[in-house]
Amino acid sequence: MKIAVLGGDGYCGWATALYLSQKGHEVAIVDNFARRQWDFELGVQTLTPIRTLPERLRAWQRHTGKNIDLFTGDVMDYEFLASVIKEVEPDAVVHFAEQRAAPYSMIDRKHAVFTQVNNVVGTLNLLFALRELAPDCHLVKLGTMGEYGTPNIDIEEGYIEIEHNGRKDVLPFPKQPGSFYHLSKVHDSHNILFACRIWKLRATDLNQGVVYGTVTDETALDETLINRFDYDEVFGTVLNRYCAQAAVGHPLTVYGKGGQTRGFLDIRDTVRCIEIACLNPAAPGECRVYNQFTEQFSVLELAHMVKTAGKKMGLKVEIDHLPDPRVEAESHYYNAKHSKLIDLGLQPHNLSDSLLDSLMNIAIEYRDRIDPSLFMPQVNWRNATNERRRQVGGAAAASVSQTR
Amino acid sequence: MKIAVLGGDGYCGWATALYLSQKGHEVAIVDNFARRQWDFELGVQTLTPIRTLPERLRAWQRHTGKNIDLFTGDVMDYEFLASVIKEVEPDAVVHFAEQRAAPYSMIDRKHAVFTQVNNVVGTLNLLFALRELAPDCHLVKLGTMGEYGTPNIDIEEGYIEIEHNGRKDVLPFPKQPGSFYHLSKVHDSHNILFACRIWKLRATDLNQGVVYGTVTDETALDETLINRFDYDEVFGTVLNRYCAQAAVGHPLTVYGKGGQTRGFLDIRDTVRCIEIACLNPAAPGECRVYNQFTEQFSVLELAHMVKTAGKKMGLKVEIDHLPDPRVEAESHYYNAKHSKLIDLGLQPHNLSDSLLDSLMNIAIEYRDRIDPSLFMPQVNWRNATNERRRQVGGAAAASVSQTR
């Protein structure tokens, strides 16, 4: 298949682009390198030393003989996006090209507005471009399990049958997102469902859980292909951050009681889920929703798993409970369905001891690159002004020990 | 109370500002006159000859001795909006300052993007401004009944108790909006609910039905105070449009079968509902939702009512069924709850024969200003490009007769 991966230089996007290329698909990456710019803005960097995208793509060709096309530009720019769709004529577009960090969207008003405008307009542009230029192309859109929040009922995959006053209907599952970022994905979901309805577009909305891991078979071929590993408080997902903390002897930063339960998945399952979605396109007019995760954990359970794994390696790992910078339930019911991708053939990589060991080994391998001042939460959901000012060196370290 | 009316120069906003001023509240209008600009863009004008806002405000002061402050600017401009909130120190902000026409949002990609960015960012700015400068101020936000779509179950007021697999929760009512405009209001609703939750803001989200009528006690004081009466296919709400059509002997333009059933209300009830909401503020952290309409009708039922009223006046009124330019169910179940505003004291003005007569009389009084080429739908939900090119005079008339 011809597949365009929007946001193909990012964490999930890069792993996905390589996987799809390895599987024999014709892959084109579209990226504006916004993710790298946000690292500069926040004064952070990935634990792993990622290379520029042209270097990565040359290495991929050297190792596999496979070519991945690159289109540099912003999906907010309709003329650019339309020209890509026209040139690539994709069978599927995988859309990762959004601002994807909840804390980033909560820094202040400007970051909230940027996140919602960037994500919503990028997706609107894509819907209009597909309608105009490739109405049969399958949109594979990355949503998030965070769209649902933590309702006191089972979470279904996108839709729920409701019986009410003696009548029944199948309706979109009610959404209770927990940040301006998560809200942007809810807005996208509503826009996509509508576009499928009125224009008979095909879409799969993948409500992805929290992704962990960095190595896939493809990125392991050469260090030049190495993927991002974000451990900072803004872009670092929780398990990656814990492993980095354990590697340098920093207490694991559990927010509040740690009973916050979420769906998680290995990045090797992310890439497989994307391929499964592409190979099994939605019907014209259909907006399918799959919950894309494999296991549920509370963030405290994960901390204990990292502590145990660290102990085996001779690391002394402490667990700190910080005041929760987010507004969220710290203990709650959580039971989210996730059978549709399994039914289509996903074989999950569960979070085993061996995977945790390998994650810890990566963190240890690159630990000289870790800046512990990036661990502590500085973005506060309750504080509207959130004027985040990254301090460097001694000052940052001081602020960390002050908070503990 | 001190009340800021954002969008106070528009159809509902103007009537509301005068009503609240007459009731003794201190009113400030905030407007950027975007609504008047859209008239220029589309080549349309209100049936009634509205005056500039400064003329209107001088006439109001002349007749009542009451002053309404005016702040000219765009709620998309945070610094402007924040300066208004700081100066006015409102007890309530009534937020009408959005692009409010479904067809306008469906003209093409640019109008869709404009509508969503304008509405979503304006409301985000307001939420951040209230949080920063007036956290106790009550936000009274205009939503729309169109957020719900036409589910096959009863529509509740904002939230629904769902029992599922033996567990229960009260969740936001699922939304199935029918245009990029209606979607923008759904996005707003999610953003507002979240802001109330994390910042303890007070909000009332008024899901308003289709408004009809133009005269209120206040606007009737002097012709200089006259309100808008839009009859064109983009901004004209259905009943107003039918009355204008009847007045010039143009067939009533019913879209499709006409079984599309919606909630409706008299503009005199709009203004009263707003005051009721202001006088009964939501609690801190509460995001209340009221369904603001008084009666349900199908658009075909309304056409027959206008036909009957026209007959009494000696007008021969025909009904045309046009291919529906919208994607919507043309016959469906519809039963939407609307008791909360009644419980707070709303006494509805139902759509009686006498009201229809007065509406028709206004249409007849100003019928020389009617351009029949504005009646026919030119915006097509199914056509992504929708390059709307208003033709004038003969050409437009030709396109009308062609469509009939």
C-alpha cells in the first residue's frame, strides 16, 4: 500500500514509518519538525541521541535498500498538504501530526490555544484534502484513551448503546477529557465522524493508550535509526520517565496517590496496530473507533514494577508521591474495552520483566544525557498563568530538592 | 448586576442587551461588527434597516435615560478581552460573540476553519480571562440544540444517567452535531465543562433552539432600535425566511421532506432566559446546561402555519420541497427536554396565530428590501469546494427559477 505518515519524525511516527516500510509498503513521511522545536523551547532533549531525519532516512536505505519519501511542511498549510496528497496518492494516511503532550497544552493560554488550533485545523485540512483529492483514501487518525476520562462505567470502543426511557440508540461514547490537549482530540473525533457522515470518507480513530518503550526491530538495526525516548515532565510518558529516574537514582515521581489507572501499550504494538488498521480499511462513510492499548495499570503499580526491576539490577529505587499537578481522580473505576484490534490479529507484547529490564538498560546506557531537573512537574493544571521558566544547572537542581 | 454582552450588536445580542438594560442591569456591549461584515461578504442585508451601534445606543439613552457601554474589539484578541473584563468587572458575561450560521461554516474549507477557530479560541480566551481576572463571574454561554443532533432517544439537558453493564454514571449527553458550526459549539461545551472542573469557574451553557421574531418591548420603542431580521439562506432562520418568502409571493423553501424537527423559541423568550440564567448563577465549579427552547416543530409544520397565516391576509403561499442541501434525517424521532428554565420562571411566548401575523406584517412592511435571490440554498453540505459566488440581479433571479 501507499501510506503517508504525517508526523513521521516523532516518537510513534518514526517507529511506524520504518515498520510499514519494512513490511513492504511505500511510505512517505510528512513532518515540519515541530516536535524538535518544542525540545528547544522547553530546554529538554530525548534521552536517546536521535539523528536528523535525512540522516535517519539515508541509514534506512543503506540497511534495507528501501526508500522513504520526505515532504517537509506543516499540515496547517492546506496548499502544502493538498500538494502532498496529490503527489503521493495514498491508500492510507496515518495522522500523527499533532501536539501530543497534555502538560504542554496546560502551560498557559497561548499553549492551550496553539494546541487546539494546531490539532483541529490540521485535521480539518486533512479531511478537506481527502474529500477533494482522495475520497477513497483511508484516514488512520491517532486519538487518545484520554478522550474518555474515567467514567464510572465500562469504556466501550467509541460508541455505546444507550437505553433511555424505553428507547435505544447507539451513540458516541460521552467524552470527559482531562487537558486542553485531550480536548483537542475530542474535537477532532467529532469533526472526523461528521466528515465521514457527510462525505462518505473512511476513517479509523485509534484511541491510543500511553506508549512505552523505544526499541522496535527496525530502529534496532543501527544507532542512526534510534527512536526518541522522552523522560521530561512535559513530553515524557510515565513509564519511560520512571526508568530514567531509576537509572540516575532519582525517586520515581508518582503524582498524588498514584491510583490513576490508564491503558498502556508497547511501541511495538503501536506500529502493528497501525498496520492492522491500514490493511483493514473502514468502509466508505464509516468512522470506526478502536481502543489501542493492551494492558491497564495504575501509575503506582508501574512505579512498583520499576522498583522491583531496578532492585534486580542493583539499583536502589525510591518512590515519591508528589502533589498531583493535574486535576484528575486519584482512585477510580476503570475498565476499558480493547478487543477490536485483537480480533483483527494484534498479538500484544505485554509489559514483562524482560521488557522492563531492556527499558532500564537503555536508560542506563544513556544516563549521562539525563538532566534530573526535567523530572519535576512544573506545569500546574490549577494555575492559569503557568509561566514556565526553565532554570539551568544549579538553580534547577535546587528547585527539585526544594519540591521533594 | 453588571453584565457584559459579547456580540451585543447581533440578532440575539442586541435584544438581550436592551432587555437587561431595561431591567436595571449595568450593561456593556462588546462587539467587533463581524456580523455586519459577513453581510457585505455574502451580498445580503437584514430585512429591517438596522442602524449603526452608536446610533442605536444614543437612541436607547434618549428613550430610557439608560447608558450601555460599548467596547469595540475582537474576543480573539486576548489583551483586548482581558482589558474589558478588568474594566467592567462583570457579575456575568453573556457570550454571543461567535459565528452562528451552519451554512456559513459549510461554504468551504476556509469558512469551516474560520468558524471553528473563531468560536473555539474566543471561548478559550474568555475562560482564561475569567480565571485570571474574574474567577467568580458567571459565564452565560450560548450553545445550540443542534449540538445533540437527532438521537433516537429523548434528549436531556446536557447530561444523561447511563446504566451500563450493571454500573451507573451521569455523563455528558452524546453529541452528534450537523455542521462545522454546530461542531464548534460542541467543542466549546467540552472546553467550558473542563475549565469549570479544573478552575472552579461558574458556567451556564444554554443550548438554544432556533430563534424567530424580531420585535421585543425594547426594540419597539423606536425604529432606530429595530433588530435584525435575516431571511437569506445563510443567516436567515427558517421561520423568518418563510415569512419573508410569503410576503413577496415566493414559495416557502422546505428542505427535503420537511420532517426535520427542532426546538424553537421567540426572541422575547431568548432575552428572558438569559436574564433568568444571570439571576440564578451556577455554583463555583458547576457547568449547568439548559435547553433553551419552548416548542418543537418540523420545518414542514412551520411552512403550513405560515401558509395559513398568509391566507388570512390574502396572500397566496405555495410550499416548495427542494433537495435538502444539508445532510440530515428528514424524518426522525425528536423529544428534547426543556423544563429547567421553566422551573426558574420562564413563561413561554408560544408561536400563536397572532405572533405569526405580526411577523408577516414586518415582512410585508419592509418587503421592498427583499432580494428573492437570497432565498435559494447555495451552500451544499455534500460539496467540499462550495465556491459560493453571489450573482446579482438578473443572473441571480435566473439561478432561482432554474432551481425551482
